[in-house]
Amino acid sequence: MSLKSAKNLIRDLKKQGYQAYLVGGVVRDFLMKAKFSDIDITTSAKPFEVMKHFKAVPTGIKYGTITIMYDNVSFEVTTFRTDGPTSDFRHPDSVIYSDNVNDDVMRRDFTMNGILMDEYQNIYDYVGGQRDIEHKIIRAIGDPNERFKEDALRMLRAFYFQSKLGFEIEPVTKQAIQDNTHLIKELAMERIHAELIKILRGKHLKMALNTMIETGIHKVLPGLEKGIIHTAKLEEMPFIDTFFALSFTLNNGFIPAKWTFSNRHRHKYQKASELALMHPTTIPDTALYHYGLEISLLANKVNFNLGKQSYQNQSLQDRFNNLPLKSELDLALTSQEIMDIVNKKAGAWLGKLKAHMIDLILEKKLSNNKEALTNFVSTYEV
């Protein structure tokens, strides 16, 4: 995103007689000399006034937010406002426009996200955000209990910033999280899920997980409590898929329906947990065949992190590549040949027989060649 274009947009807003500033993550990241992706602008101009002067779309008009296309870049521009009460613990039921930028700052989540910057890179800090960035502290603006009741997702956002930045959550804010963990249950699981993924990607995840345990928020994340406790003890943090599969393995393979996984991911975690529980110390060739390489690798990572297996990434791949067959189509006898040998029409017996033969071959108790299989089928009681 172009900071230069954002500054020019602010200049143009000011030419029209309005106040305007950069605010939020872009200012925080600018001060920390970090990369930024989103640029938010706050202004005294009302949405209809902005739309009168610029090419804009009312993307969040209920909350005073519009999106401006400027220099072929889209910017979210929000009118100075105060927020009314909330009934869903996520969004205000109404907003009140203000001419005072300080009103807008005071409704925001954390001090490091409440710093303003103008087009000349002058900083306006009414909440001590610069000081907290310098001291690596996450502090709610104003009364943290009020901030979290306004938007309960802010509690998870605190852990996201901790995981991303390695900052400590200051004691009063941390206590407010502990006192309001029950509000997480009021949020849509899609939002919880999305924020949790962001937490799990942070390079300071271990720190964030320990604070989640300290505040008790791990207890309101269905099926993840044991997984968070165990993962926080590990030296090296696992990847996201491993974390979920490990958590559900510790949950005896149960995945709460509330989680909004795609069908593919739910299947992956379900099968990996099932395999990890079934074969905690080693994955036999029969399981490697039936579950496939991807699930077997994930189950191994789960049991490795549980201290039950060695890390077998390469050996599992080698074993999979060297399996004597990958599907029933690799059997040296076709279905028709089997039916001819036993002189019987197709039925459920045929599938059972082929599955039995495959397991014997994988267990190295039967060779996958026509002669050996013919002899076996000839003596098999159908």
C-alpha cells in the first residue's frame, strides 16, 4: 500500500476544510519500522461529504466508514465518532459523529493503535501509545472492561498482538480479559476461528498461549483447552494443522461442531486424530495405505509433539513410496479373475476379500503376484 498516496488523500481532505489523520496499525507499524498492509484514515468529514468530493463506496456506512479509490488504491476512511451501546458484544448498535478526533481515539482498542499521524508524519498521541510501544506493552484505551464489553473480539486481538509482537499485556488489561472471558461465547465462531488462526501464526505464539492459560480464555475455546496447555510446554511451536490435530487427539478425537472448519480440514483433523490414537507409537504399512501419506504425516507430527513417536517425515514418505500397492487396482488379480476362480457373481464378499488380501500383502504375509493370489483365493472360504 502507498503511504505517499494516503498522505496526498489527507492533504486533499484538508483542502476541503476537514481534519484527517492516519490511524491504527499503519501508524503503529510506521513507528516500529515494520511492514504494514492496511492504511486507515480518520476524518471529521461526514460520509456524504467525503462521497461528494471523492470516488467512494459506502462499505460500512452504518459505522461511518467508506472506501475511497485514490491513485488506484483503496483506502478505508471513517468519520470521527463515538460508539453507542452494543447488544452483540461485537458492533455498536449506533454511532454518533464527532468533530473531535480525541473522541474517535478513545473508542479504539489499544493504546498502540490509537496514535494519529498527519501528512507530514507528525505524531499525535493522546493515549500514551508511543510509550507503550517503547515498553512493549499492550494496554486497553480507557477502561478495559468497557472496551471488551463493546467488542469481545478485542480480547483475542490482544493475544494476536502478543503473538505477533512479543509484547506483554499490562496487568489491568489482563485482569479485564480474565473477568470477561465468558463474552467470547457471544461471538460468531467464524470470527473466533479467524482470529485464532492469526494468533497461531505469530512468532511469539508460546508467549501468547501462556497468557491465554493465565487468563483462562483457553477454557472457552471448545476442544482446545488441553491442546493449548500442552502446546505451551513445547520448545518448538507446531504448525496450525498440527496444533488442531493435536488438540483434538487430546480431546479423544472429538471435534466440536461449533468450529467452522472446511469439510477438507475437518476430515483431515478427524482422521489424523483417529490414526494418532489408534497407533500412538508407530504407524504400520496398513495404516499408511488406508489413511494416505498426508494424514499419516500429520498423525506422526501429533504423536511426536506428544512425545510418543520420533519425527518420521522422510521415512514415512519413503515407506509410502515403497508400498507394494497403493490401491486395489494394483492387485495382481482383477475382480473378474477372482470371480472366475471362485465361480461366483460379484457381491459384498468380493470387496471384503480384496481388502483382506491387501492387508495381508501390506503385512508381508502374502505376495502380490498372480500365482500367490490365485492360490490364496482358491483356498479362501467365500
